[in-house]
Amino acid sequence: MGTYDVIVVGAGISGLLAALTLSKHGKKVLVLEKSEHVGGNCNSYMVDGFQVDTGAHAITHLLVGPLKRLMDNYFDYMPVFEDYGNYYIRTEDTFRKVPSNLKEFVTFDILPKKDRLVLSQAITKALTLSTFGMDLSKQSVYDSLPHTLSNDTCDFVNAISYFLSGKSMKETSVHRMLTGSSFVRDSITQEQFESIVGSRETPQHTESILQSILRSNHRTSLGLKLSGILESSILIKNTVPNPLASISRFAISSNTAHAQGYPRKGLKAVLNAVLYSLPETVEIRTQCEVKRILTNEGKVIGVETDQAYYADLVIYTGFAKNLPDIVEELPVSYVADLGDIVQTKSLTVWLGLDRKMDEFNYIGSEIWFKETPYWAMPISNYDPSLAPNGKQLVGFVFVMDGNKSEGSVIKNAYDAIYHALPSLERHVGMQHEQVTIPEKAAVTINGKFADIRTPVKNLYLAGTDTDNRSMGITRASYSIIEMLGALNEDGNLY
């Protein structure tokens, strides 16, 4: 039996960020994780000499987004990020950069000319409506487009929709498409952060845990921006609200991957930065499954594993859908709302190639949108140490069809890869598959997200099913800031 200020259930990236931030606010924290490893989907491991991540990742909104705020205010060590690069489209005949402005879109001859004009008009209209306050979160991409588009264009829009929400354009909202394309951007300035969480001491200086021992890639501009070395006007330009900025970006932008990055040394660099920053007041116990969250008269008092642990605050970062399994007597309506959270599975195929191939001679990622679409990243281009000397590591991500068996999905994935890249198969020296739920809630039109607060006093939720902004680690970071804000408002933070 133990007593703590806070118990965090789950040691994925959301749980670890919760533990880090709360410990830096003076709390004694216990983190309980049912699996053998911490980090969840924010991790890396070795396969036959290649270092694979748990799913391919691009970390968004790095310059002025939520992860930047958490790093500035709570991290003792900071990972090094490389500029993400560009997005590309691959077809049987061409390999082209994804359009990032109106002129590029109109000349994007992968799609029929008539369709390009229609899509340009639809994007401009949506950006205008969004700029002037129209809520497009319930309007589907499918309903916003004429139904005379060619099959190729429908496949293209569907592929983009799947990778942004896990669902087709009929279930993906226009708002999700705009935010996922970076034409509409969220940001959190230090002033906004302090208004949510409250003012702490002056944000601490963070150190790079990798920069001194790894040879720097030539693409270091994002690292310089994150370190505050570049002119302050860059930050000012990106943080001052401008109601016409979205339309302006579509007219003249040259970069769809604004302030996105990939962590040098892989995802485990982000995980290590969090773990190294944890103070001694945080205790982590793995292979320790929480079987019940304990309450008394409507207030949380602790948790039960094989033994009981007590705390005045519990932060649950597991799947919100599963909360009723370990908390008794939740309101029926609340349980029903949790049941409406939509989830999707993804398949990541990692291929270790015996050489660096011309097909992957780029920095960024590519989309194949024919029949079985994929999103691919040659991550060893960011950091050659992720692959053995002279070799290359590429991750291919597929959205899984829940109506098909896992085996058939994997077979179709390999068929799609080798159809798109016929010369690839004979150079594969390592292949590895991962099936994951990349986020705990998919951003669909009818899918629900859980509130940070629960009906049980002092029991809070955090994670990618409590916030619908952005994706992955960035969304988890948004959730943590909202959790800190709720704790602050409830008098439980300071």
C-alpha cells in the first residue's frame, strides 16, 4: 500500500507527459503501466540491425504548438528535430510534390484539369467560410464536392481523408481536411499557455540530449528555430493571429509541411527526453495493471492492482472507451458517449533495403493513392544511423479495413508496395509488420471525444481520445495542456 499526490494510469506518451508536468508542479506521482515497456506508440526498437519506430510519425506544429510549450516549460532535455521536408504523390508514371498553393494546384496534372479547378474552388470556399467562423466539423468532404469527379480524383481525396481521419471522405470533415493540410493552423503561444495553466517560474533552459554526440544532418533549420537562434520575427510571424492567413497561405504558400519534424535518433529520442526530465518524485511501475479505480462518495481515492494505491488525484490515460470496465456506477449517458468514440487500426510495414535507392532519394514522405493507398517515409534519410551502413529504412502505413482479416490486409499491403515500386522487392533484406491503434479516437464526423473531466471528482482523462486537434504526439500534448488547465481551474494544480 502506498500514498501519492497523483496516480497516472498508463505510461504511454500522454501518461508520461502527465507525470512530468504534474511532478514539476510539486506532485509526488506514481505511474502504473500494464505492459512491460513504457512509451506506447512513442517508441523505437531494433529489428535485424534496423531501428523501427512504432508506426511512422511526422510531428506537427513544432514551432509554436503544444509540444513546444511543454518542452519549453517542463523538459530538462530536448530532442533534436530535423525539418520534415515535403509531401509527394507517386503514380505509375510520375513522382510529384503535393501542391501547397493555388498555382501549384491548378497545374497539378496528376488529376484531370476540370477536377483541379473544382477542387481549387472548393478549398478556397472552405477556407473563406472557416476564416469567417463557419463550423465545418460536421460537413463531410464528400458532401462539399460535386459528384462528377473522376475516379482518380475520388481516390486521391479518399486517400488523403483516410490518412487524416482513418475514414473515407464521407466520414471526414472539411475542417479536418483543412487543418490536416496545414492551411488552417493551431498554435499555443507562451502567453496562451500561461492563461490556461497559470504562470510558473521562468521557463527553464533545455539541453539537447543527442546533439553533442550525433553528427548533424545538413537540414538543421527546424532545430535552430526550436532553439530560438533564428530571428524573433519568424516566431512573431507565426504567432500573431491573422484572420486571412489561411486564404493567404493557399494563395502563395510554398510549404505544406510547416514546422513539422522528425526526431533525430527516432521516436525513442522524444521518449528519452521525457524520461530523462522526470524528477525523483516520479515512480514508474510496469507490468502493473489497474483493475479498479477506487472511489468514495463520488470522489476518487486511489486505484487497485494486486494491491491498493491511494491518491487524491487520478489521471487515466488508457482508452476512454474502457473506463467503465474499471470504474463503477458511471452515469448511463456518460458510458454511452464513451461508447461512441470511433477507433481505427493501422498497419505499418517496415522494409529494410540492402542499398539506398533512387526511388527514395528525398526528404519527406509520399502518398500512393491507387486502390490500396499508403503513406511512406524513408526515415533513415533523416538519420542514417537508423539503418546499417549503406542501407535504407522505409515505413509504409496503411489504414486497415475492419471487415478484412489481418492476413489479407498485410498481403494487399505488400501487393500495393510492389505494384507501386516493382524494383523494390529484390532489395528487401528485412521486413516487419506492426498493427496498432495509432490514436485512441479517430476524428470523424460522428465520432465522439471524451471530456478531460469525468463524473467522478478528481478523476481526469488525458490522451488522444480527449482532444481532436492534430495527430499523434502533438494531439497528446494538446490534451495534456487542457488537462493542466482543468486541474488549475479546479484548484488541483497549485
